Amino acid sequence: MDKISEFTVRRLSNYYRILLDLEKRGIPTVSSARLAELGGITSAQVRKDLSYFGNFGTRGLGYSVVELKKAIVEILGLDKQWTMALFGAGSLGHALFFHEGFREDGFYFKQVFDIDPKKVGTKWNDVDITHQRNAEEVLRRNPVHIAVVATPPEAAADIVDLLVRAGTKGILNFAPTQLTVPEGVWLRNVNLAVALESLSFYLSM
């Protein structure tokens, strides 16, 4: 698995969404060329990505949409349930917590942490918002698979250190700051500002 790049994994996620749409539309099979066209890549790249995980499809007939989607679901671990903790109950945190797509893919928030006294002690659905100072103790007692950091950047480094101490292995960071984690902890950064700046560059050309 070491040779599988992050870009391959991202493309698998894109294939999954394309196949989900095709299935909803009642389309039974799809060729690598059509999958590539819908994904904005080449058919050779599609075949290479899928070859890491086995042999799929039949020459001349293409891929069964249902069977390939099921295989990718298993590869991505979407056939499991993943528990999550959210740090930051602001507007971004609120949008992430109530995003239905996470639950549809098997990702469930079990903990929410914040430092705002107006929010601590309240509930989002059936989840209590707990003060961040108690987060390490709570996560040691009730560990989660993934932590989502949606705090101001100045707080993110301390939260990541806390998560490492608590044994959390997956971290999704929305705070616009560079963070480091030890080996064995998987950190993914989502910087919305960088994405917008990239768009502004191309729109300004």
C-alpha cells in the first residue's frame, strides 16, 4: 500500500461519487473512457488507479457500476462507521456537524468541544458541547477515530498536541496554519483560503 499516493485515493473518492450518480440514474455499466471523461482524467489513469486493488471489469463490456462502487466503498472503508470529535462550535463547526453527507458515508460526530461559555453545556442534536479543557480526559475515556479541527489558527497546534496525547490517529484540520504530527498519526489540511486564492489567480488571468 506504500506505493499508493494521496492523489490516487482522492481519485477513488471521485470515482465513488461518479458511480453513485450513475447508479441513481439506473446506468448498469461504465467504460474506463467514460469514467475518465466524467472525472476529467485519462482512461489509462483510471485503469492504473484500479489496478492497485484488483481486477475489475470485462474487456469490451466495461465495469459494472454496482460492483465497482461496492469495491471502492470497501477500499475507502466506507462500509464501516467512523466516530469523530469536533473542535470548534462556531459557524464552520456548525456547518460541518450538521452536514448530512458525513452520516451518509458513515462518519458520525460523537463529541463537540469549545471554549465559549454560551455554547458549553448546550447540545447539538443529542451531543453535548463540552469545554475544551476536558477534551483529553473525555477522548481517553471515549476515543474516536477522527478529530476535526475548526478553530482559529492560534488554537490549532495545542489541540493537535492534545489529540496526539489522547491517541487520536486521524485529524482533519480546517485551521489555516501549518501543523506537524508524529509518525502513525494521519493529518489532512483543508485550507479554504488557499482554494479561493487559487480561483482568484485563474480568474485574474
